[in-house]
Amino acid sequence: MATPTINGSGLAAVESCPAEVREILHAAASGAELTFEQGLLLATAKDSALEALVAVADQLRRQTVGDAITYVVNRNINFTNVCFVGCSFCGFGRGPGAPDAYSLSFEEVVRRSREAWERGATEVCVQGGLPRDLDGFFYRDLLRAIKHAIPEMHVHAFSPMEIDYGVTKTGMALCDYLRMMKDEGLGSIPGTAAEILDDRVRKELSPNKLPAGRWVEIITAAHELGIPTTSTMMYGHVEEPADWVRHMLLLRAIQKRTGGFTEFVPLGFIHEKTRLYRHGGARPGAKRDEHLRVHALARVLLHGAIKNLQVSWVKLGFETSLACLQAGANDFSGTLMEESISKAAGATFGEYVPPEEFRARIRSIGRVPAERTTTYKIRRIFEQPEKDPRTVPSQLPMARTESHVTYTEGAY
């Protein structure tokens, strides 16, 4: 057995759990890379074993990134909800003739980006549906418009699914397409469209989605060109704990090879308005213990590979987010300013959190707030509340859904 390095309350929790779990957690705390079999045992931890897993994950978090909880001031911009892919877990996509189908012009995307910049945002996260009539160079031209208007804004944009669509539409080689996007100012890529990186599960979720191997190919190519990405996993639907472990170990292997992941983001399935839940046999999302288990497991399995573990407050809500931030996570995600995709699936936790609310919630669990960039450079640490910047109005004068331009065939 590895030499124990667990201390404090974590040691008491570990010593109270079953012997086989205790041995694995001591190995993890000593820096050992866990195997699939060890990961699977932790992925099914309950009661005292779950408490021990959470305690060790929190200790590994402290050792790796300290007690700061980071966040980024950003804005989500979903430029269209028209999409032919038809993912069964998505409540956002619409057909082009749907009465609530919309598209944003380049001018509107730029306006929202500029508005975010003026409110202190350092990042815009730009993603959308996949219309059949999309021009091959649409993503390049949208990126160009944002960077021309606000050169210093970090553009975190276009999932591997969108990158693959751009490659298909242009006929360019993947590396050439990514190099073009980087030259136009693409700062990083969201590692969404991952769901579960197993084609057996992906066929249940979305038969039209890019295969797991293609996701890995695109992410790896981006990393090799110096384009960082996030990594994600959607859980709480039709997958099993073994799928979590395989998914995380695949991400760990990629990171060991490329070093290009900035963070890992577990994404709890929002079930209420999705076809997957209503007709596809999915369970109704994860419960609190499962959220804790997934986040703690991620910290333990990815230890030594991916440093940052993010909570998705828009999917978890604040109470569960704070619990996960005491179970291995260290990042509170972004202010978002607007969020359409989770809300369309039934999420009810809001679309915007002002930075001062992040700071207050972080302090409520005895941790230190810190604003970061997209790539986790610390912009400012807020150690003393009395020195926080003056509060600005929390509500942005944003264009709401009803003011979106109705989608018309050929809009893109």
C-alpha cells in the first residue's frame, strides 16, 4: 500500500471507510495514477466511502491549486438555435421553420460582445446550433467581426462539433482550418459535444453527433497547434459509472500527451424539457450525492493531469455548486450574462451572476475569491471584502429572446 499522506479531518474520514476504498484513496493521495478498476470502485462509493472520497478530493484540490476559488467575467452568446443534429438531450435546437427559431446578425453578436467588454468581461463564449445552410466560412467571419471590433476580447468559441462542420463545409484539412481560425484570433475552444466519449452511449444520445474518435482528433489537433480547450462530460442520463471512469481516463491520457486542457467541467444532465427523458428512458438527472461523487472522482482520477475542476452553477444551482467546491472543485465558472442552452432544457438557476455575488458565495464557505482569465491567469485576488470594487448594477440591458431576429432560410 502507498504511504499515507492524508491528514486532518480527511484522515479520520478515510480511516472510517471500507478497507478497499481506503487503500485506493491512500494511493491517490500519494500521487499514484489510479487504474480503471480502482476508479470504478470510487465511482460507486456511498456513505462512509463517499465521505472519504470527498475528503481526499478536497485535500488534493488544496495541494494542487490552494484555497482560492476562481471565476471569469464572461458572456455567453448563442448565435442561433437552428440545428439539424437532433440531440435527444437538447431542448435548445429548433428546425428552421419553428416559430421560435432565431438567428443573430454579426452586428448583434458584436454589440453583445462590446457590451460585455464595457461591463468588465474578458471573454465571450460563442456557440450555436448547426443550420444546414451555414456558409463554410461563417465561423471565421464571425470570429473576424468580433476581433476587429474588440481586439483584446478573448474569444472562446466553436465546439468540436462546430469545428468539424466548418471543416466539412469548407473542404479544408482539419489542421489548416484550425490554423486559419487561430490566425483570425480564436483564443480557445469549448470542449463541449463530448457528452460521454463512448460511441455506444453517443448513439443513444445523438446518432448524428460526431464520433468519439473525431472529438479526440479535433481536440488533439487544436492542442498541437497551441489552441487550448476545456474538457467536459455530461452525466445523469443513460450512462453508467464505468462510463465516467473511461471518459476521465481518456481525458487524462490526452492531457498527458498534449497538456492542452485548461480545465474539466462535469455537466449534470438537465432533463425536464428533453426528448431523452420524456421518451428515451433517461433518468431525471443526478441527485446531490451523484454530483459530489462525479466531481470528487474527477479530482482524484485527473490529479497530476488537469489542475482545474469547474462547477457549472447554471446546471447545479448554488447550494450544490458550493458543496462540489468542497469536494475537489476549484472554479465557479463564469458570470455568463446570458445562457440559453441549459435554460431551454429546463434549468432554473438563472442566466447571470454578478462578480460580487460570486465573491460573497465563495467567502461563505471560507475560501478566497479570485478573478481569472480564460486560461487561468489570475487577474485579481480578493482577500479583503472591504477592498472589493464598487458594485455595479447587476442587470444588463440585454436583448431578450423575443427581440431575436426570426430565422430565415439562407440567413447564414
